[in-house]
Amino acid sequence: EILEDIVSHIDIHKDLLNLALVSKLFKDIIIPNHIQLRRIRTHVYQDDLWKILIDKPILAANIR
């Protein structure tokens, strides 16, 4: 849980990949949960996007 929190504060994609190469433990945390989706920049009225994120909280969990 602490490692998950630490990883969630890494903003640079390349840094995440490098950390994933350090150990299997970090790889198992980073690859499925942090690599695919990090930030979304969109208009606040993008209703379709917000509906998807509400319906699939696993996707919303890694968005800042």
C-alpha cells in the first residue's frame, strides 16, 4: 500500500518504466496499474468520458 502511494506520485512515464525495471515488486505494481493511464486533459463538459469513468472506477483510480 505504501509502495502504491509512492508510485502514484511519479508523474514522468519514463521514470515509471525505469522503476518497473528495478524489481519484480515494482513491476507488478506499475505495469498493470500506472503505465496505461495517468492524466486526462479534456473539457469539463465531456459527458461521455465522465460516464465511462463513473461506470469503470478501475480506470478512474489512476487518473490525476
